[in-house]
Amino acid sequence: MDAEELLKRYNSGERNFRGVEFSNANLSNANLSSANLSKADLDEADLSNANLSSANLCEANLYEANLSGANLSNVNLSNAILCEANLSEANLMYANLSDAGLEEANLSGANLMYANLRSANLTEANLHGANLMYANLFSVGTRFLSAHTNFSEANLSDANLTGANFSYADLTNADLTNAKLSCAFFCDANLGGSYLENTDLREANLSCADLEGANLTNADLTYANLAGANLTRSRLDNAKIIGTMLELLSLNNSRLKNIKRDNMLTLENLLFRFESEVKIAQVLDARGLLFFPNSIARLTTINGRENQEPDFLICYKTAKGLKWGILEIDGLFHTPERRVKEQEIEKYFEQNGVRVYRFDSKKCYREPNKVVDEFLELLENQN
């Protein structure tokens, strides 16, 4: 059967074309609405601007097929092979793409409103400018694991992205307003300039994500992980951060002045991330020492003038005169990779006469007096 015969049969009322082989067929502008093309071989077929609304393409092979501008609303593409397919500007409203293989597919400008993308593989797919409003990507298994997956400027507002994996993905300037993102993974993702107002980010993993200039106004970040995230110029007005991991987040930066600090620990109107910090601060306070907790230090590095935030900058009067030192608390996220970076920063502090001494978080919590004693002894013996 060739393409001409297929269309002739379709126009005669036939709809069941299950398992047909039409690789490289030219079906551009064809009307195959509601046709059963499940398990069909449409490898490299030209279906540009075709009407496939409500068609059944379950398990179909559409590898490198051209579906640009096609009407695929309400289509069933579950378990279909769409690797390297061209779906640019296609209408995929209410489409079922669950478990579909969309590796390296071009979905730029596609309309995916209300689409079901549960467990779809979008590795290295291009979704630039795509509309995923109200789309369902719910599934921890949803795979967005490539640095080349492009969601830049995509509309994901109101989408259900619960548990989705966006690690390393490009989401620059994406609209995620009102999206459900609880338990989602954004490790090392680029979210620069993204819109995250009113998003549900409870228990989301945003460690080392780039959120520069992102708008997180009214976002719920309860128990989220923001360790190592870049929040330069980001907005967190009225954000909820109960239990949020903020190990690298500047606490005294003015951009956070309206943040909901339900989980932030306080002592004498000072903000702290962890109980271990509070314990150390209490001991330093009881001993009448001059100290600056979580303060911004301005210093010269190989990159020029930069801001750094030491845990505790402490001044201590020794027999040799006043000495300054930094007491750093090493927590859960002090990985070997991070320690390498921190050692570089420590060199710059030491070049300015301020040495850094590090202590385990658990020890700081359990034995804060002993930690402070050890720190002061190190300062006393410092050359």
C-alpha cells in the first residue's frame, strides 16, 4: 500500500491501518484524523501540516519524521518512537506522550497544553518557546538528564511537574508560574531569569542550580535544597522556606528582607541556618567576643573584587595583640569538589591576614564550647 492508496481508503471510511509500513512516505497536509496507526512504521515520513487529531499512534515508529505544524491534538503517542522527529509548531494539546521516546526531538514552539508526558524521554530535546501550560510531567522517572535539553522561554505555567527531573536542563527565562514542582530535581539546571512565582517547590532539589535573576515571589520552598544555588539578583519576596537547606545562601543580603523566615533560627535578632551555628554563636556571645555571623566580606580574588560569606568572622585579643580568624562549620554538603573551591577562597582570606579554621557541624552542635576553645587556641598560636 502506498500513500495514495492509504488516503483513498481513508476517504472511503476505513480507519484501521494498524502496523502499516510507510517509511519515507509523503503525507504532508493529509487528513488522517481518528485513524488507527498504532505500531505503524512512519520512519522519516513527511507528515508536516497533517491532521492527525485523535489518531492512535501508540507504539508507532516516527523516527526522524517531519510533523512540523501538524495537528496532533488528542492523539495517542504513548510508547511511540519520536527520536529526532520535527514537531516544531505542532499542536499537541491533550496528546498522550507517556513513555514516548523524544530524544533530540524538535518541539520548539509546539503547543503541549494539557499533554501527558509522564515518563517521556526528552533528553536533548528542544522545547524552546513550547507551551506546556497544564501539562502533566508527573513522574520521578521523567528524564530530562541532558545539559542540552532546551526549555528556554518555554511556558510551563500551571503544569504538573511533580517529581520531574530537570537536572542540567536549560530553563532560562522559562515561565513556571503556579507550576507544581514538589520533589522535582533541578540539580545544576539553568533557571536564570525564570518565572517561579507561586510555584510549589516543596522538597525540590535545586542544589547548584543557577537562579540568577529568577523570580521566586510567593514560592513554597519548604524543605527544598538550595545548597550551592546561585541566587544573585533573584527575588524571594514572601517565599516560604521552612526547613529549606540554605547552606550557601546569603542570609543578610537585602534581596531576602521580605522572605518568610519561619524556619530561620534567630539569636539576638541575628539569622542562622542550623542549630550548630546557633550553638557556636551562643558560646561566642557568652564569652563577650566580637564576631560577625554570616556577614558579607568584600575581597580581591583572581576574578577581581568578589563577595564571600564566612560563617563566623571573629576578633580575639591574644598575648600578641588582636587577631582575626574565620570559624567555618562543615555540614552535609561539603563535598570534595566543594572543598577544592573553598580552599581557593581560603587562600584569599589568608592573604589578607585572616586564617580559616573548619569544624564538623555535629561537633559544633554537641561540643560548642570545646570547638570555640580549639579555635581560640589556634588563633593564639597563629604566627
